Amino acid sequence: MKAVVNRKILGFLVPNFLIIGIIGVNRFVLQAESGGILVFSEFIILPILMGILAAWYWRDLKLNSKKLIWYSILNGFFAIILSFLFLGEGTICLIIVSPLIFAFVTTGAFIGKVMFKKNKQTLNISFVSLLFAVFVIDSISDHHYENMVSDEVIIRARPEKIWKNVVAFDRIKKPNNYWLFRIGMPSPMQTTVSGYKNGAARKCIFSNGYTFDEKVITYEENKNLTFDIINQPKDPEIMGHIDIDRGQFLLHDNGDGTTTLIGNSWYKLHVFPTWYYDLWAESITRNVHLRVMEHIKALSEE
């Protein structure tokens, strides 16, 4: 009975601390020069390895599928807690990554269950080595991803009335609707500008006090405000994994007393796989746009 309990506990402890150790070395040593890019293997290959290792310790426990899924979810939860404690990840970031962790730890556990039915005493080194090789190759490979998100709203006002609210606006008082903002992700609150011209310094202030420093590169009154982000906070929740390079507001006079306000943002993503994380990046960027643009709309229609 004691041996069974020990194997069960080791199935939680060994994979978690081993994988956290590998991620720590990879992130803070091997990837130090690349700015801490988080590669897809950290969220796919390593969780699969973690599930396989756990399955090796649990190979004699005769776990049914339901119990194996439950144990795998617990393992993923422990991995998330350790990431918070030892890797400095923020709560919002861990919420975003949790579906990947749970899914691939569980996948690895079922792969391990099949592997160890044929040989219960020996870890299948060849398969595990292949996964680890993929992780190493992925970690030392170049990773670049850029995207642009565009949104628009119709405002019942002419460009001349809207323009001043586009360049700078007072504090947004409307409660957040986007669920990530409501649980703690910083949301845009106010912008300030040093002058109404090219080269002017602009600031976007977020709800937690973080400030994005911007420089106006195109000031075409009533038509085009484009600005480069010259300094941004490295917030562990999300900002450390994405760089916003440029923002833009375009105004199009519809000729009927209304104006189409278009908001564009360009960003670089530093966390992979992009097929998963860019869904979140686009959603967050879009809701930043809409919060600001709906505020501009409300100010301009007063």
C-alpha cells in the first residue's frame, strides 16, 4: 500500500520539478539572448513529456481513463502553481496558458499508458528522446511573428469634432465589459499629448498605472494620427510576451454627418504556438481598441 502511495506521489512530484527545471534553464540561460521568447515546445512537447513520465510512475496503479484525466489535470494545476512561484508568470498569463497545459499533459499521460502496457518496467527512451530533441531544436531556432489588428466604429459627428478626442482624452469611467479586463488585466484609461504636431510625445495610461510612451509620426489633422510605441512596460501578466510597435487612428468622413473611426495596431508576439496565442493577442488588442474607440465615440457625440 505504501509503495502504491509513493508511486502516485512521485508521479506528481518528479515530472513537475523536472519540467520546471528544464523550462528555467531554457528560458533564463539558453534563451537569454533572444529576449525570453517562449517557444511552442514549452507548452506542447514538455507537457506531453510530463504526462508520459507521470504515466510511468502510475503504470501499476491500473488507473481508468476518468481517473487518469483527473490526475493529469491535477498535475497541470501543480505545474501552473510552480510556474507562478518559480518562473514569475502572472495570473492572467497562466489562465491563458492553462488549456494547453491541461490538454497536453493529459495527452502525454494517455500516450504513456499505451507505451507502458507493452513494457511496464522500462521507460521508452527512444520516444521520449525524440520529443526532447524536438524541444531542443525548437528552443534554439529563430521565432518571429508580427500581426496587425484593425477595428472600426461609426460616430455620429464630423471629423473636426472627433479629432481632439482622438489625439488625447480624459479618463475613461465606463466599467470594463471584457472579461480579462474585469479579472485584472490592465485596460486603457487615459491618453495625454505634449503637442498637436508630428514628433509630439503621447502617453497611454492603463488602469494599473502602467504607461505606454508614444511618439507621433503622422499628424494629419482630422484624418490620420499614427504613433510609434517607444517604451512599454514588461508586465508579467501579458505585456512581457507581446510588443506593441505602432498604433494608428484614421478618420473617414462619410458625407452624411457621420465619421468612420478606424483603429489599427501592429505588434510582435514573443510566445508560441502562434495559432493559439495570436487568438488571445487579437482578442486583447481588439478590446483595447474598442474600449478606447467607444469612449471617443461617446465624447464626440455629446
